[in-house]
Amino acid sequence: MKTDKEEFLKILTNYQGILHKVNLIYFRNVTDREDNFQEIAYQLFKSYPNLKNKKSIGSWIYKVAINTSISKLKKDTALKYEDSFPEIISGNNIEFDIAINEASSLLIEAIHTLNELDKAIMLLHLEEKSYEEIAGITGISKSNVGVRINRAKEILKRKLKHLNYGK
């Protein structure tokens, strides 16, 4: 029989991608992302014994990760800006990977301009979560999720158009 600690470590290992995605959306600086990753893991560990519905672990992790990130942003008054994002080369076609990385960097840069709640909503939307799941994680109504997604898409279109022409 697994202990709670072993069970938690397995969950954290399986779902650590969520923590990395949330950090990428909220923090530009690698050091800030690393610090926040640790803080999220700590908050998850603290709240794990009280987790009632173990079938919705992914939603719980998103909720804790987003709330922890927003709390850190509120505590930190001065965020450091970095001009570029780390390159993630995934395969043998380097030209394709570079084009994908540039497009991803532009999208992430545009998402950085959104407020904290809209960042979370767009991250979850990009993760193909349903409006109902997004509402549950963020604590807003399903209809408000739809409105915010549509507004954020319009803002992102304008930002991406501006970022593309600014080069």
C-alpha cells in the first residue's frame, strides 16, 4: 500500500507539465519560474491531504498552480523582463522547430499582456479544457468564461498583429 507521500510524488511527476505551462504563462524569468515551481509543489503537498475528489486531480493542480502564481505576482512588485524565451528544439527539422518556437514566443508574449485571470483562462482554453472545467478552476461562471475567451482572443489578435509588424 502506497503512503500519501509516495502517492503525491507520483501525481506530481505525472502532472508536472501543468506547473511548467502555468509558470511559462505567468513568469518571464527562468529563476522566477523555478522559484514558483517549488512554491506550487509545496502548496500542492500542503493541500493534498484535504483533496476530496481524487478524480479531478488535473483541475485541482491547475487551480493551485494558477492561484499560487497570481499570489506570487501580487507579492513581487517588480517583474524582470527578458527579451526572449528559451528555445525548445523538439525534432530533426530545425527550421520548422524555429518557426514554431517563434510563433509560440509571440503568443506567449501576447498572453503576458493579459490580466492574471485572463491568462489563466487562455492557458486552460489552449489546453482544450471545457468551459465548465475552466469555470470550476477559475471560480467564474461558464458564460463569463465564454465572454472572457472571446475578448481575450480579440486582444491577442491585435497584439499578435502588432508584434508581427513590429519586427
